[in-house]
Amino acid sequence: MTAGDEWVLATDDHPPPPGADGEGLHLAALAGYHPTFTGNGYLAARVPPAGNGYATAPVPTQFHVVGLYTATAGEWSRKAGLPAWTTLDVGDGSGRFNDAFAPAAPEGGEQPVGGDWTPVGAPVAAVARGISDYRQALDLRTGVITTTARWTSPAGRVTDVRYDLFADRSRPHVGSVSVRVTPHWDGRLDVTDALDGRAALRVSGIRTGVEQGLIRLTARAEGSGIPVAVVSVLRGPGTDAYEAAGEGDAPAVRRRVTDVVAGRTYTFTKYVGVATGHDRDDPLALARAAAEEAAAAGHRRLADDNRRAWQREWDGDIVVHGDARLQRQVRAAKFYLLTSAREDSPWSPSPAGLSSDGYNGHVFWDTETWIWPSLLAQHPHIAESVLDYRVNRLDAARAYAADHGQRGVRFPWESGLDGSEDTPAWAPFGRFEQHISADVALAFWQYWLAAGDERWLRAKGWPVLRGVADFWAGRATTGEDGAYHINGVIPPDEYADEPHDDSAYTNAAARASLRFAVEAAAVLGEPAAPEWTAVADGLVVPFDDVLGVHREFTGYEGQLIKQADVVMLAYPWENPQSDEVTRADLAYYVPRTHEGGPSMTDSVHSIVLARLGDAKAAFEHTRRSVEPFVRPPFDQFAEARDGGAFTFLTGHGGFLQEFLYGYSGVRWHPDRLELAPVLPEELDGITLRGLRWRGRVLDVDIRREATTVRLREGDPLPVRADGVTRTVAAGGAISVVTRGGRSGGTPR
């Protein structure tokens, strides 16, 4: 890791491992190397140690585009993958740069989780022979991955190589790879541009071709038949010496040769266009146009436009004062979320986003509960597009409910291409983790609270909120006690992997969803079904009067739980309950939570503790929510301490919420923004830049002596803190109390 730069994550050269034969660079073993990925919210690429191309180690380099799913009869849909579009290899006649990075012995670790939800294989150490002065860096400001090295070929020729690779944020269909080569020898250099079908996942009918000035590859996702096209245009000195359209998954290749002089630098750039049938009936034409227009613009123009596009997103920043490592982790988390979502894309990120096909690329509650809130606070334009994924699958949600004899809309536990239930048949969660519908409703209600767009509420929000309310009103049944109950569900705690009655989380979420619909109806002047209020008022949320805590479900006896469940009533659900009950729930459930569970558990614990004013305990949980999960050198989350899905955007999203909603205490309301800031003693401050609420843009600077709220633009901002509502005008600022590091006796 490069010290002193809070925007750049990097790994440098290391000596060979003990006992290694000859000089080399043992990336995985000594550096803990986990290759990173970059994307623009439409397309993405994981980049191997060589800085370009396709590799199976240390983690398979996958290449993804939004919306490319299979639809094979009798199976659930799965994310399909692109060919490797980043290959731009350098050779001197005796060897090739990419060949210097060879796989060695397996070491274990993270892999994308496949359809069976088990780790697939294990990464291997990448041993680079003939490589020195190595460095690979990810610039979080721009998404550019830069790889530099000195390569000594088998013939002993020394060449300095630099790769710059990015997916253009300003041009969703464009990726770019540029290599600068400085030979320390005279002779003939060759550079190979390839589209490598070996990296493609679950596509068929791969066809490659070579045309004047470009190479192309087309294919179709298995079963669904969704067409995809990739086109590459190579620019640089020299002449085309060889070109070939491969058969099957063999690469389409174009090779340029040029006579070089020692000490001079030669630059070659490939411009890649990617499109699918979701974009246009003829994706090849769109991909070709994107690549050719990018080549006409040139690398400098693309890099500048990409930088400016990322700069606009980084207007929403989280600044951590006094902890450089934590600052890098926070910015990395934000970057990885932004790689997998964008304003003009009606697709929802899966737990691994565009980094891999982890969990088949399906959309879970992970999006609305963990990932999406971290986009809403500073990127509502992207958050709205993500919600369009659910809007566009409302008919499928209605059909899913009807197929089970239910009313309204029921969202699937796992959703892929068309919004039908895509949970593997052997897993019970698809049938019984029905809280997903409430989780979706919460996101839609939060967007209304934060954005205040009544036209959106009427056109998109209301059909979802009304449909979910109808579902819960019909799902609840009246018991002998005269109260309403929801029976036969699995709560978020998946150790409770069989149906139970009256899950506290499910019932509290259903109750809130019913009330969202009532409030939305009042805003829009629409009729609210009387049963919505009746069921909400009468729905049981199990509570143990002796222990003073919520029961996870009827019959729960204190057994080990997998993850945060009841504690989530306090956040994000804001269940009406006293601080005393919230503390009791924490004290009871934290010791009963499996220490090997997901990072989001500690994220929730941190947020709830911060709300209670216990800054010290909140920060301890912040550390626990990141350190066991983040992988060097690029600060990517793994799903679990010992592996699992990678890169795990769900974990990144939960981690960011600790800063956006935990230490700030930010809560959305239709008539005000609420704050309850707290600062742990381990930090000098936290600054949230570019928060957005109902057309306003503001900064919140949390310091020990006070918290300052500055309104950059927009109508006067009502802020409620310390029980008082004050108003700040554009260009003005107000100060509110920062709570200290009181320890309230809550669990550590």
C-alpha cells in the first residue's frame, strides 16, 4: 500500500518467496494480492497482475455488463460474462509480457460464489518471472488502474511497460487500455490486441471477426438469447502484421509491429465498445460506433472526460479526519459501489456488483437494505435508477403473489433477468424470506422522503407501496387473541432456516410498509384501504416482558443467530420503541450473534450504538465491520472472514452507512433533515460532503467541539437536532451539538 495518498491504492514490488527459483515477484503470497476491478456502472473488468488481459489467478478476471443474464429452461437465471476485452500484450520476439505472470501453487481464499452458494476453487499465487520495479495502482478519483513494471524478456532485453486501463464514466459503452512501452534495445516490437472468449461466461454462438481497423466478437447469453457485441479499435505506431478471427472461444487477434529505438517511448491504445440487446436491436452497430468514436476522440480526451465524470460523483465525499487507513477504506467502499451503478441504467447491483458472477448476479435484499442507502445520501440520481429495476418488474411481482394465492406484489428473494423467483430450488429462503417485499418498500419510501419528487411518487413509488401494502394486508391472519399474525416465514437470521411464526423483523417491517402506503395515499390524494391501518395497528411484534426484549420469533429460546435481525428494528426501520428497549435488544442479541457472520451485523450495531450516543462502542463495531473483511492491497470486501463472494458490495454498503447515517445521525423526513452527530475519540472529525435532500446540497462537518451544517445550494433547509428545528439559508451555516464518547454499558 502506498502511504500518504488517501485516493490511491497500490501494491509495489516484492522479493521472491523463500526458496523460489530465480528472481521473481510473488504477488499473492507476500503482498496478499487480490486483484481489483474497475467499472463505469454499465461495464466493468477485473484486472490481473499483468495490468491487462485474462487470467485465472489469483482470482479469475471476469468482465461484466449490466443485464446480461441466461434463461435456461428448468434453471434459475445467471449472470453471463463478456470476453476479456482488456488484452493488449507486448512482445519482443522471444517472449511476451503477459507470459511473465504465471500461476503457481494454490493458496486458498476468496472466489466468486456460484449457483450452489459454495466457494468455487481457490486462487493461486501469481509468480512473475523477469519482472522488477513492479507497481499496480488504482486511482479512486478516476477509476484508472495503472500497472508499471520493468520486464526482462527470455532474450534478456529490458523494457519498461506502463498500462492505464479504465471504463469511461462519461461514455457507458466504452473501455480503454493504453500501454506505453520504453525499450532499452533496438529491434522489432509487437503489440497484440485481443478479444479473448476464454473469459466469457454462459454465452454461446461466439463469433469473431476482423474488419478494416477493428476486431469484433459477438455472442448470445445462453437460453435468453440476449445478444452482446464487443468491438476493439487499436491505435499506435507500426503496421498490422497479423490478424485472425478465432473459432469458438479462441481470441480475435490483431498484432502490430514497429521497429523501435532504445530509450524512446511508444504508445498503443485500444478503444473498446460494448453493447447488448437491451441497448439496441443491433448491438454490434452500437459497439462499433462507440469504439470508433472513442478512437476518434483519442486517449487524452477520453481520460479527461472520464476524470470530469468521476469528479461529479466525488462531489459526494466522506472525509475521515485522523485515520488515513480508515479514510482509504471508506473511499474504496464508495468507489466500488459507483463502479456497479449509474444514473442512466435501470439495473440493480447484485451482492458482487459488476466485479463477478457472485450469487449468480442475482438481486437480493442486499441492494435495498445495504447498498442502496449509501447511494441515496449523496447520489439520488443513481439511487432512482436502481429503483427502476423493481418498477420494471412489478408485473412479475404481481404474478408471483398471484401464483401463491396472495394479493398485491411480492418481490422474489432472488431476482435476475425478469423478476421471477430465481432462488435455487433446494434453498428455503426463496419461499419464506418474504421480508424482501418490505425491504423494497422501505427503499421506495426513503427515496420519497429524501427526494420529495411527487411526480415520481405517483408514477413509480405509489404502485410499489400500494402493492406491498396489499400483500401484507392479505398475508396477515387474525389469531385467537384477536391480533394479526404473519406465520410461516424465515427472518433475516438465516440460522433460523425453517419457517417460524411472527418474526419480529418481518412483522415490524410489514407494519411500517402498511403505514408508508397510508402516508403516500395522503400525499397523493389517493384512497387508502382501511385494512392497511387495521392490520398495521393490530400486527403482533413479539416482545418478552420479563427480559424486556423483542423475541426474534415466536418460540425463540436464545440460540445462536447468524446476523443482525431484531437489532434492525432500531435501524433502518426506526421502529417506535424506547432507547431502553433498544439497549436491551443490543445487550441480549449481540452476544448471541455468530462472530463469523457477515460484516453488516457490526455495521448495524455501530449505527444503533451511535444513535444511542455510545461513540466508543460504535467505533469498536466499525473496526469489526471492516478489518476482518477487507482484502489488500485494494481494500475490497470479502463476504466472510474466510472467503466467500468477492468483491462484496453488500459489505461495502453497510460499512458506508456507519458514516452516512450512524455518526451523523442523518434521518430523512418530508419536512426536515434530522441530525444526531456523535464523534468517537479515535477520530478528529468526519465530514460528509454533498449530502442531498429535496433539491438541497449540504455539507455536514462533525467535530468534537460542534457539528457545522453548511447549505451550499437550494431552498432554506430545516434541520432538527437536540430537539430543536432551525433553518439555514443557502450559503449559510449553523452549528449543532456533537455528542461525546459516553459509554452506556452497551455490549462491545
